[in-house]
Amino acid sequence: MPESAHCARRSWLLLGTLVEIAAEAPSQSMLESALLAARAELARIHQSLSGHDAGSELSRVNALAASDPQPISDDLRRVLSCALDIATRSRGVFDPTVGAQVAALGFLPPQAAAPGVASWRDVELSREALRYAKPLVLDLGGIAKGYAVDCAIDALRVNGATAGRVNAGGDLRVFGTRGEPVHVRTGGPQGALFPLVTLVDGAVATSAYGGQRRRRDRRWAAPLIDPRLRLPVLSTRTVSVIASTCMVADALTKVVALLGRGAQGILRAYRADAVVLSPARGRWRCTRLESTMVAGA
């Protein structure tokens, strides 16, 4: 969006990444209010659902929910409800209870729960509270950032923006009447820029798993955990998912990364599409898994 009297772009360090928010509004005052409201939503979600902050709601729940049912916010309820639905549909390929494994690899602070004991089936979410049937660690890092982007988009709309864009380190959502071309850039020495989709009112989440690995106990490790084995997966794929919300797109990148073409049925259930880029013999191979292209060109 070009800078003008009633168009603006702002960038902030939030959610552990550089977040860019752009918007249009009928007046300058309305535009500034919308941008600040969107920023406040991102900060609020990060403060509540961060697994790195010992004072967050998520950390409190992880510490206490195995002993006593815990009241939870609407934000945590929405994110966890979506996470459990995807866990059910994927038969546990997406599992938000892998936090102990992620922590053991050094991608989260140390946790008390032992890795490999519990699963998403041990998360008991009722209308009143959240309870863990076994000690476990929820890790919402694979879905909460997408939810935060959705909340920021809602804030832009509620505060009078007529078009907007929120990009949080690969989690992107736009709204308005104009289509926005989206490209995905791969990492590494074979890096390339690929045209992905033209978004009108929708979301794209991209995860480049090859760039997230680190050394741990003389081995390479990555935060992508296969819940079926409770082991990290070293993938060189760059996975993009196009969906109506960024929360769903964010979570489904993990399912596609682990299942590949086997994720087709789950994508169809959420009316989502995916693009997988894989390095092959000095170039990138592009695989499209299409259902409805809800936000596509």
C-alpha cells in the first residue's frame, strides 16, 4: 500500500519477529487509531499465549492444569479449540502437547513435564475450565501467531480501516477489494522467489523448516516435532498454506510438512490449499495441493 494521506505502513518487533501492519482508512485519525489497535492486539496475544514468558496465561495453565481445572481466557479457548479440532482431523499429526519435546530441544524454556507421556487426548476443555488428564506442556507456537494476525486484522476493521495487511514473519492476512500478489522466498544457497497466490481477502502462512534447525547435543534439531514418534523432523521443505484465516493456515503448515500429499483430505476439510517447495538437484520442485483456493487468484 503506498504512503498517502490516509494510507500508512508501520513495523514493530512483536511475536518474536518483525511485524508489518499496513492499512487504509477514510481519515488520518481513524487510520492511526486502527494501526495502534492492531498493534495492541498483537502485543496482548503474545503476552497471553507465549510459551517463553513465565508470567503468561499459557505458562500458568501448563503449571497448574494437571492438578486443578483452570479458568481460561476467550483467546486461549479459541486457539485451543482450533488446535484440538485439527489434532482430531489429522489423527494427532498436529498435536499442541509436544511442548515438552520442544523444550527438551532448547526451543522453549525447561519444563517440568516428561516428554512422551501425554497427547492431545489428555487435554480436557469444557465450558468452564481447562484440565490436563496427565502432566503435559501445551505449545501453541504452531498456531498462536496466526491467531494474533487474525485478531490484528479484526482490530483494523473494527476501527474503521477499509483495507489492511498484517505480515508477521511469514504469517500474512489481507482484506480489502484489491488483490495482492504474494511470493514466497526460499532460504539457503539455492534460494529463490516463487509466485504463490493473489490474495483478496484471505491468509497465507509459510514455514521454511530448513532454516530453523540448530545444534543440540552434537546433533541437528528443529522445532518441527512428529507427534506420532515424539521426535524432531529435519525437513528442507518450505510449506505455504492458503486459507480463510491465518490461525488455520499456520497450524496446517505443520500437517503438510509431515504428511505431504497425505494432507489433501485435511486441507479439503478446511477449504485450504498448500504449496510445497523442495530442493532437488540444484533447483526447487514445486508441489501444489489444491482444494478450493479460497483466497486464490
